[in-house]
Amino acid sequence: MTTAKDRSSWTFLTHHARVLLEIARNPEVRLREVAEVIGITERAVQGIVADLHEAGYLTRDRVGRRNRYQLNLDQHFRHHTEAHAPVRALVELFASVETPPKTPS
């Protein structure tokens, strides 16, 4: 049974979208930092980055001991209702907005 609390905990953006946006804000970000900002595990972020890479949304290049990510902003959304739009639309909408620091719950 779904409670009122369960219904109020949903959000518009998925973790995949949030990871993509954090990388758009800082292409040299460490996945640990992405995990901290979003509030998920580093392992989950690694899996999401692998998904995004496999689907052609990003590439990664090794620079010293770190990765530098490059987004393919012309790649279109996967769901048929948004497939006409490139992810550039999402990134342009959100990437310039500063992510506020995570507050303890």
C-alpha cells in the first residue's frame, strides 16, 4: 500500500539525469563528488556513468590519474515521448544553475 509519505518522495529527474548534469557542470568531477552531491553511492554513480557511456551520451578520457568526461549533447532522449529532443535541452536548462550544498537530513 502506498502512503502519503511515499507519494511525496518522488522527484522529476532520475539519477541518470542528475549524474549527467553534474558532469556537464564539471567535466573533471570525481565520481565520489557526484555521489555526495546527489546522495547516492559511488558504485551507483559508476554504474550510471557506464550506462551513459554505453548509450553514447558521454565519453571519458584518462588525464593523469583522473577522468575527463565529454558529453554528446546532440544525443537524443531515450523515451519515445522525448526522443525528438537532444539532451542539450536538459543540460542548458539545468547545468548553469549552481547545485546547492547538500544539507544533512
